[in-house]
Amino acid sequence: MALTHTKGELGLGSSCLGSHDVIARSIDRPIELRCVKGRVWLTEEGCLDDILLDAGDIFTTERRGRLVVQALESEACLNVRLLDRTPRFGDALRRWLDRLVHS
């Protein structure tokens, strides 16, 4: 997996970002991001939604491609876990329909 960043690193396990650090990473398997400290903004390639995570929030990537994460406060820490499953079609369809209805 290629990794591009400005200060900080997003890898499996714990990753911390300094104030306004940005990380962009190509992902090819689903990962779970748990915000442990601070607040982060993230977006996935091909997804029009921006996601904000506060401490305690969890986000699971839905697609392959580029993932961009930025710390919005002085420091943010994430726990990153590789998921051993591929997203199920029914789950993806349900999320897509939910977005369509709420747009």
C-alpha cells in the first residue's frame, strides 16, 4: 500500500497526527478507523461525503482507492485495523440507498 503524508503516518495499529497534518493512503482492503483522541476529517476516493470523527467514533472504509485523513485539532490519534472481510453486497447496497434517501 502506497503512503503519502505530510507529517504523521497512517499505518496499522495506532497513528497520531499533529495539528492539521494530512495523510493520503491508497487502500485495497477494508479498514476500520477508530478515533481515539481529537477530531479528524476524512474522505474516500469516489465518495462525495466528508466524514468527521470525534474521539470514540468508528468508520469503516467502503471502497478501494485513496483515503485522505486530516487532524482538525491540535492532535488526533487513530487506531487502524485491517478487516479480514470484504464488504458484503447487501451492506453496500443498504448504505447506498440510505445516502440516496437522505440526500
